Amino acid sequence: MRFGKKGKLSPRFIGPYDILEKVGKVAYRLALPTELDKVHNVFHVSQLKKYVRDESHIINPEVIEMDEALSYEEKPVEILDTKTRETRKKKVKMVKVLWSNHLTENATWETEEDMRKRYPELFN
């Protein structure tokens, strides 16, 4: 898997990791260790490299440091609006959600059902 800093002497790949499944025509889901739980586990084939086993190639994932100041978890701040979207067979309740670190113009429409499951505190 391609990862890390650029430079002539910097390691360009980490791993090896097992392939869990093929996702679409050109992507794979990998079994990443818990140290990389903040990294999305689906990769395009251009980021992967066929691996021929050689113990000298293995780079320990502890070497890679993730800067916590550069990442954050988006959390909903408030519900700005509601609407009902009708499909052929049912009605779906939607809520317009304002997310932390985003402007009001960037609020997104989400299904009320999903938001109630993930963030019940918004509906109290």
C-alpha cells in the first residue's frame, strides 16, 4: 500500500496487508491493523503493489506518525431544517445538518433515521 512522505530515501510502501474483498472494478478493501484505524481501508489499484515476500521489505507501521492536529472527527452541531422526500413506495424524512468546522452553506441533507441512530442527542 502506498503511503507516507515523498523523498528519495523515504519508504514508499507499508505492509503487507491481506485483501479482504474487491470493491468495484479497480479497488480493494484491506485488513489494516488497529494502529491505522483512522486510515480508510479501501484503496485504488494504483496505490497497491504486488508483494513478493521478503522480510527485509517489511516496515513496521509504528514508524508512521499521524498528526492528531491535522485530523478531526466531524460532529453534527444542530439540525437546521427538515423535509420529507417521497419515493414511489415510501416517504423518507430528511434533516439538514450543520457540521462542526463547517459554514451554514455547507450543511448536508441526511436521513433522519440514520442521524437518530448515530447522534440521538440531536433530537432531545
